[in-house]
Amino acid sequence: MKGLASGLFTLLVVGHLGGRPAAQVQTPASGLVAGSLVAADSGQPVRKATVTLTSTTTRSRLTAESDGDGRFVFDAVPPGEYTLLATRTGYVPMVFGARAPGASQGGTPVRVQSGARVENLRMSMPRAGVIAGTVTDEYGDSAYNVPVRALRYAYDNGHRVVRAAGSATTNDLGEYRIANLEPGEYLVTAVPRDTVAAAAARAESIRRMQAETAAAAAAGDREARAAVATLAQARREGRMSAPPEPVGYVPTYYPRAVLPSLASVVPVSLGGLVVGIDLRLDVARTGSVSGTIMNTDGRPMQGNLKLIHPALPVTPIGAWFTSSTPDGRFAFHGVVPGNYVLGGNNSPPGTIGGPPTAGGVFQMSGPVPVTVTDSGATQAEVRMEPVSAISGRVNFDSITAPFRREEFRLNFLPVTTPADWEMAIYRVVPAADGSFVIENVVAARYRVGVSGAPEGWVVDSAMVNGRETADTHLVVEPGRLYENAAISLTDQTSAVTGTVTNSRAEPVDQLTVILFPERPEFRVPQSRRIRVGRTGPDGRFAFRGLPAGNYRIAAVVDHEAGREFEAEFLDTLAQASVSLVLGAGETKTHDLRVR
């Protein structure tokens, strides 16, 4: 949403010559913004809420607190356009003018003119939801001091994920209560502090410290030698703690599952109180995954590893991380039996995405499927994949507008899933003739884009190895050379504008409009043909910079951000959408009517 200019401005006043100033600088008068907050269910004032007024242009913020009558006042507001957000414990955050609760929702901007008073803004705040229940141990007794987490389902690039939404700790009766929850679907998990994995991690840390001490002693360190001697004496006397047993507590998911893929969804409505979400801790026999991580020529190396549960590979419930020892050995302990995927990279331990050395090359492994049982350790081998290279030419001949060639960048942006490692964007400045080479590219899916081009110019075509990738993805395989890539740009983009009205021909404000391609193969994450927008107070929407082609368009009331890239969602939406054809460089008006 574009805002009006705000802040100070200069007013030029022409005067007479001969000693009088030719210009005067005037400061615009501050305005006032005031309103009140009430509870949506009772109409009673919402007191001690934090109200934030944020400039849509400078992002500067003003804050106030609602008083005993629920009123708030900002009495020194520079002219401009603002968003107004109210938050308070026990209520869902509310943006002024938004159709739905939530801090990320779009609302109606508050426009403040010089010296103006914008008053009587009324915001109705809905109550937040609550999930409550009890946690018992394997005997049915109350489990005290157990952390319980509520994880809200959301979407990331079309993939269903969970995000931490709230937590609580059980009391002496095993009771917990997680408040301040937005409406949605949740996964509830109890994670005892003394899980098998936690005990194994502590033991592994001690083993590593002992190994480091032994290495220092072998190198002649006097203090390390003394420590090794003390450890040897303790071992002879039986004072060393035994390795942890592979049997014990594991994280439990409602109602009584040890794998997140088997958990039940807990729906929470607006202001809903969901009780009886009881969990019982399970004692399970676990397994482990151990092995060696190696470089491309098969030599052990130090790096990072990730074990994921592919049904829900989202930290902190479906992904586990560790680093290998200098000789490449790694281990995951306390793993619930099941099917997993293992992967690694050669970043320094504890980091993600960086090269192993100053002159090194970042590398990753391919996915390694592993099956974990409760009968011992599953052995696995993780090997880095060779990197690839992409070369070709950007055709600048068609660009007629002036621009700074040294600021132009050709970008290959990774399109990742929740199970993937974090990855960097590959950027290159083409040579004077448009040629480019990008080396050390990790195998993955990429979207081709540009930055620094003249305004209005976008990628028209991206042919790589004879395949058009501008509307799909460039799939880079390990150890391959992608030559003769041809990237062309255009300013002949298309646009669609329109108005959404209801059955009474009235404009509908704050409604989500989704534009997506007719062809299912183009419905991929980060597609340039998939757009999401909101209608303004006049019901209008606009999508610009589109390639020509066949589209579908629909208006929806509730939309979860990121779901527009989910193929199943778009397939369903297609049934309630209308078709739209855009020619090259065409701007078309397309109005929508909703019931």
C-alpha cells in the first residue's frame, strides 16, 4: 500500500527584494489521532492496551496506552498516512479497519493532514483463544514442571508448516493453560525436560570434552594430562556415570502420539476456550542414527547434519541438528522409530550456509533416507554433492531506457521447502557483452530474476539448456554445467485492475483477490504469475508487471498467507474463479461481484 508523503516539508514563499528574506521554511502543524477500544464480546472498555501508530512511509512509530475508559490519544502526529494497531494480553491484535483480527492483517489507513484532528476511531478487539488441559506420566500421575507448547499451522511457499504460538508449564496438579492464541489449527506437544534425547546430548557433550582433553594431553598439555589421569582413576573406581539407556521419555503430541505426523489437530475459534486437551507422557524405546559425513572424494570432514521427519519437517518438532567431530563422525540419539531423511553441509559447525574456509566452497549432500528402529543404531553415510555452474548471456539489446549497467544483477533465487537448508542467493553482474558465469551452484530449484534493471523492465524469457524456466523453476542437478542460458527482458508487461462489489453494487473493502495462471504447471512457489492483493475502501485492486497469458481470478474472504502457492488450494479455487486473458502489454479492467 502506497502512503502519502509524511513528515516535514518546505514551503517556498516569493518575497520582495531589498533586505527581506526570499523564502521562509514553515513546519506543518501536528495533528491529533484519538479513539477507543472495546471488547468485541461485551462492549466493555479494553484498558491498558498498547496502541501503535506506524507511518506507512517512514515506518516511524508512536505508542500510547488506553485509559480506564479504553480511550487513547496521540496529540503530536506529523501529517501523513498511518496504520493503527492495538494489542493487549488476552485479546487478538487488531488493525484499524481490518476485516479479520491479527497483527499482519491489512486495514484502513489513518490519514492525518496538517493540524487536523482525527477522532472517534473505534476498534473492537476480539478475545484470544485458550488451550487448556493436563499432563500425566506413564502411571497416570500428575506431571509437574513439564513444558507444553501450542504450534499453529500456517503456510510457507505452499507447504504446511507449524509456528510457535504459545507455551506454558504444568503446575503441581499437572495442569497447563496456553492463552493469547489467534484462531486457527494447532498442534499441542509436551516435551519433558529429561527426554532420552536430552540425556544423550549431555552424555555426547561430555564424551566430546573428554576427547578434546585427551587430544590436548597427547599434545603435551600438562593440565590436560592431569585431567586424563583423574578420569582414568574415576573409571577404575566405577565412579563414571553409565551411558544413558535408550528407553525413557520422548516428546508427546496430543492426544497420545510420539510422532508429529500422528498427532490430532486442535481447532481454536475466535475467543474460544478449548479444554480437555490432555496429554500422557510415554516411555518409549528409542533408536539412534550415526555415521560419517564426507566430502565429494570420500574423505571424512567436519560439518553440520540435519535429521528430519518428512511428514512435518519443521523446527522445533520435526527437525534435529548436530555437528560432526573433526573426523566426520556424528550421531543422533533418542530418536523415535520411524522413517526419516538425513542431510548435511560443509559449513563450519554451528553455522548454516557459509563456506568451510575463507577460500572454500559451500556444498550440501543429497537426501539420505534412513529407517530408525529400537534395536540399535542405524548407520548412514552422508557425502557432499559436487557443485554446478551456469553460464550464458543476458540480452541487453532490447533495453532502450537508460540504466547503470554496473548496478544490474542477474539473480538465481533458491526456492526451498521447510525441509531444506538455508541457502544464499546467487548474484552476478554480466560483462559488457551480457555474458555471465556463476560457479559453485548448489543443486536445488531456482527462480530466475533481475535487479537494477530500468523501471518497468522484467525477465521475459529464461531459456536454460533449451528449457523455458521463467514460469517454472530451474532445477540444478549436482555436478552439471548449464551452458548457453539466454535471458531476455521486456517492458511490455500486462496489468489487470478492477473493483469488487457486493450484491447491492457496493464496493467491498479489505477483501483478498488472488490471480493465478490457468496452466497448473505454472502454479509453482514464487511464481511471477501468482499475485495476491487486497481491495481498498473503494473496492479496487490492481496487479501490474504481469506476463501475457491465460489466468484465473477470484476473491476470497479468509486467506492464509503463503497458501496461494499450494497446488491443492489453487485447484479448489479454480472452481470458484473466472477466466481472464491478458495480451502482451495489455491493461484490462475486470470487475468481480461477490455475494
